[in-house]
Amino acid sequence: MALRFGQRAVIPDYELWDEISNTPDLEAFRRAGIRSAQTTPLLSRIGKLLGMLSTHWAAPHEPSARDLRLLDILARQAADLLDRTIAEEERRRLNESLEVRIEERSRELLAAENQVRQMQKMEAIGQLTGGVAHDFNNLLTIIRSSAELLGRRELPRERQQKYIDAISETADRAAKLTGQLLAFTRRQALRPEIFNAVARVEAVADMLRTVVGARVDLIVTSEGEGCCVEVDASQFETALVNLAVNARDAMNGEGRIEISIVPAGGVPARRGHAAAKGDYVKVSVIDAGSGIPPEQLERIFEPFFTTKEVGKGTGLGLSQVYGFTKQSGGEIDVVSKVGQGTMFSLYLRRVTALNEKGAEVTEPRVDASEASILIVEDNDQVGEFASQLLGDLGFVTQRATNALEAIAILEMAHDDVDIIFSDVVMPGMNGVDLGKKIRARRPDKTVVLTSGYSHALAEDSGHGFLLLHKPYSVEELSRILRDAAA
């Protein structure tokens, strides 16, 4: 009754209670030895029924008023305790449910972020692919048209030379384009060397002034000493040119550009990156141009992204700066205010300058005209072309199509090979590993590597071999092999 109606029930004697007379319930009470009982409901503070408090006696019994007051006190305490326990359990379940929901929501957000990131990546790849296709199709049009026109017998000599020059210049532009792409992806083969950044910037300052034009006042400032870095000098200069040109264009070809070189004790916090302590040389290019809107700052280093008019820029200049800096172990920071100007800062690791040593004079090991060269190239057309070129230059050549074949030829030929001229990207053992094996077995042999791109070269810039970048000219090929022979 306490559970049914929420009120206390007192049964002085089950034997006299008509509601259970001749029922299984009465038999159950008899077996349990229960003759009388009372039940007091357990109610929460808001009147919710939580349970009941029962008392049983073995003989007929009716509780006194004092007993009932004590039972009320016990029922109140029990109800409060039970109410708190139920509330705590409910909170625990809610917390668990909340944690589960938070975890699920976090997974959903992560999945959404990954999806957005993938979409951005695909957009960047699409932009990159479109830009490469556009630029290379333009270059190929020039090369193909010039080659077709050169096939005309009646073509005057001066026109022939014009088309030959066009092919050569276009090939140089294509090589520059691929170099910029590799710089952005940080897969170019760098040639680090130690030099003073202040001295190098001052050495190219006149060239930079020519590039930016007479209406731009370009100045170089520096503070402190010991601003030596160990990076690829050529790529460092290219980065300066790209930043200077970018600054000039931001000022519409008129204004002031400052190149500042100072020691730095770390890299400041940037968007998405915490501050980092370290020993750096900070090279900044500062302009007073139009500035970069905040919504464009996230994209300025993307390849082919440009705000310039069509034909005014490739959108690869800042990509080269970014790729060169990151691949060199440095960082890049951009501070810009619309209408006030922009400062690009390269943070390059500072190193200790090496003491200059007198050049060692060595006797040539072999006459270049008598040098025998083993060409290791898996592409038959490239290998045949290289063999013909070297033959025309007076070298004696042999060919191998892979590293294992080259090693076998060296073991059989003994002293018949002076220089190994090897491609880097080949099936099986690459050119860098081949060169290391040759150096370990035959340190008297000279290894010259050539490649247009290789992660092996990008990741192992300290291999110590002579390197010729593809595409190379006849003059470049001749010079590096004659240097190797000497």
C-alpha cells in the first residue's frame, strides 16, 4: 500500500487481515514467521516515491506513536540518502553520455577538417597542375614550332639561328620553371656552403638594383657580426631576387626597399606556429607597398597563386622562397598591413665561419682528352645521346643501364674507367648509393651524378659527389667532366 498510494500502512495481524485471507501471500508470511508489519514510503523532497521502509514482527503488534515518529525520521534520512545516490548516478550517466557525445563530435569535426584539408589539397593540386600545363604548353609550342620551321630547306641562315636561339632560351625557361616547382616542394638538390649573409647580399645588391629599376631605392642594412649561414648560395640569391621583385611590384615600381640582415635569437610566433628559440640569421626584405590582405596571407606561398595581372607573374616566386627556406632548415615569417607595406623575413640557421685554407695544388690525374667515362643511364635515348655528346667532346665512353651492371663493368675493366657519370633515379640501386659503393671499393674513381629531380639528392645533400643538374648544356657537361678528369 505504501508503494501503491504513497502512504504508511500498518498491519497489526496478518491472520486477521481479510485482504490476504486464504491466499498464497498469507502462506508466505506464515512460512517466513511474519505476523505483523508496517511500511513507510520513502519520498524525495519534491514528493517523488523512491521506495519504502518496512518493519516486521513475529507476533501481533501495533507500533506506538513514538515508534512511528522514529520511523518517519529514519524514512526521511533514507529517502535523502537514496535521492542523493540516484542524483549522483544520474550525473555520472550524464557525464558518461556527454563524454561519448564529445568524443563523437570530436571525431566528426576531425573528419570534417580532414575532408576540408583534402579538398584544399585537391584544389591546390588542380591549381598547380593547371599552371604547369599552361606554362609548359606555351613553352612546348615555341619549341615544336621552331623545330618544324628549322626543317625548311629554304629558310635563311639568320632565321635558322633565330629559331635555334628560341629553342635554347625556351629550354632554359622550362628548366627554371621546374626548378621553382622543386624548390616549392622542397625536393631540389641543394648545394649548401658556408658564407657571410651580409657579404653575399651586398655582393648582389647592384644586380638587385638593376632588377627592381631606377625608380626604386634599394638599401642594405646590417647589425652585429657573425651572420654566417650554410645554405645553397645560388638559391639564396634567387630568393632575394624573387622577394625584391615582389616588393617592387607591390609599390608599382617606385619606392624604397630595405634588405636587413641581423642575428636573431629565435623565430617569433606565427599563425599556427609557436615561437621557437635558436641561433638564426634574419634576412628581411621590407617594402612600403600596398600590403597583403589578411585573407590572402594563407595562400601567398601556393604555387601559381598570384594577384597580379595575367602575364605579369607566374605565381612561383614566393613558392621558391618558401621551399628553399624550409628545405634549408629555416623558417619564414610575413608581417603585412594593407596600405602600409610588407616585411618578409627568412630565418636561416647561423653557423660558425670556417677559416679559409690555402687551396691544395694537385697534379691532374689524367688528361681530359684521354679520360674514359662509364655512363650509367637506364633510359636508352638519354644514354645514347650522352654517349654521342661525350664522344664528340673527345671522351672514350662505355654504357651501363643500371647500377649492378656498372659495378660488374668496373670489376672487369679495372683501370679502363676514369669517371663514372651516373643518373640518380634508376630501378633498383640509385645513383647516390652506387657512388657510395664505388667510393668505398675504388676511392681512386671519380663519380659525377646527374638528375633533374631526386628525393635521394634532396635528402642527402652531403653525399660529396659532383652534381650536374638536368637539363644541362654541352658546355656544362664538358666543363664538369673535364674538372672531374683533372
